[in-house]
Amino acid sequence: MKKLLFSLVFGLAVMSILVVPVTAGTIKTEYGGSEYFVESLSPGKEWVSEDGVYHVRGAQEAYVDEVSDARLCGDVVVNINANFQFADYPVIVYGPMWGTFRIENEDGYWEGSWVGQRTEDGYSYIRGVLRGHGDYEGLQVRANYARESPVFTDPFTVHGVVIQPGGK
């Protein structure tokens, strides 16, 4: 029952970030590229519950995004929460993840939230929503990140869309 409830809540969370308000004149610009791990900034709070779940709250990692749209290139700080199950090497852990992130460059920054899953194969699939600030004010981003490797430091493949409501 717990797994069914979690799946339902997780599914609703994913669906809520996929809903994009569309108005007349909305411009959508697709982009792609990679996100590279730089360093772990903080392990956050970690503990293993009585049922063997490895909980992470408030971990922080630094990345660099190199993508085809210069507005989305820059330094990234990711805040991570997770409820992981343990697995054999090289996977180590798998389960649901979520958090916030910020991409910053000289023209402004993007802030948003993400939800994802590290699979039993150790692959990570993440969906994120960002709102622009500075020169990017009024813009939104929907992004998909995929790391099809169990190695935590391997790069993510990034695909997304920049949304300009009303054609700003």
C-alpha cells in the first residue's frame, strides 16, 4: 500500500511540473547538451531508517551545464533529497530523489525544482522546472536529465525547452 501511495504521489508530482501554461504567441526553443559533475559541496543530513531506507536531506553538489542554448549554460548548484534502497556495486543505491537547483551565468540565473529516480540499474532520470531571473525574467524552462550509467560522476545528457509566454 505504501508503494502504491508513493507511486501515486510521485506520479502527480511529475505531472504537475509537466503542465505548461500556453498563451497565444508562446515561443518554445528546444536545447540539448550535457551537465558535468564538479564536486560535492555538502553531504547534508543522512540516516538509515529501521526499514533499511537510506535517507538524504539537503545534500548539495556543484555541476557545470554546457548546452546548445547559452542562456542555460553556467554553474549549477543542486540541492538533493532522496529515499534510497541499498544495492550491490556498482549501483550502490536506487530510489526516488527530489530537490531544487540553480543555474547561474553572467546574464542572470534560473531557479527551480526537480523530481527524479535512480533506477535499480543505477541510471538517473530527472525532470526539472526553472524560472528565469535577470535577463531571463519571465522565461520558463522544462528540462529532462538522464545519466545512463551507475557512476555518480558521469555526465548527464540534458534536453529541454525554453518557454517564452506571450512571445516576449
